[in-house]
Amino acid sequence: REQNGSSYLGALMREAHAMLRSKIERSLEPISGRRFIHTAPHHDDIMLGYLPLANNLRKDLSNEHTFVYATSGFNAVTNKLFVGFLKKALLHLEAGQGVREMVEAGYFTPSKVGDPDVVKFMNAHAARDSQAKDDAISERVLRCVARNFDPK
């Protein structure tokens, strides 16, 4: 009887191994032409939880992504934080090119190689460069404003 239990356990372990292996292999296959809705209760949960995966999925421009943050307000992006982002974006403009020059240089044209603001922010974060992180946030804010108000 113990021998039967042992063979049953062995078969169960082999089946579990095969299922896990199949799921891991499937997860490594490219995903194209899909729509994703990423949801989180707080503004940093996607970054902390699975940003590398989300960025990898966003590299394929045939995929569409929507990000939704549904929070009660506790630990939410505050007006004060967002106003700070807007002020930094304004300083970024004042220190460098004007909007017209940025438009003419193609700054707001969608990238064919992913998301330059996120890449810049992640590289700055890895380098512990707070000024470069502020620049990346400013550029993201300017790009979002441009996309919503069409500067052309």
C-alpha cells in the first residue's frame, strides 16, 4: 500500500512539474495585438509590483494599455504632488527649449522603440540621480499635456 501511495505522489509531482513548466514557457512567449487594463489601488503599486513586465508588454506597439488607479484617496497622488510635477515641468521648459522648438524637433512624436520617459526615469533611478529623475518626470508631464492638447 505504501508503494502505491509513493507512486501516486511521484505521478502527482511529475504532473505538477509539467504544468508549472508549461505555464512558465507560455509566459515567456511574446504577446501581441492585445488590450490590457492595468489596475491598482495606489499610484505606485504597478511600479512596485510588476513594472518590468508592464514595460516589456508595452514595447510591442500593437498592444494597447490602459492604467487605472482606483483609490479611496488615502495614499493617493495628491494635488500637492501633481502641482509639484507641473512646476518642475515648467522649470524644465524655462531651462531648455521652448515648446515650439520641442514640437519642431519631434519631441512629442510617439516613439517607435518603447517609452523614452520611463526608460530615462528607470535609468536615473538605478543611478540614484534625482535630477535626471525629475527631468524624466517633467518630460512625461509635458508629453502627456502635448498628447491631450495637441501642440501642432
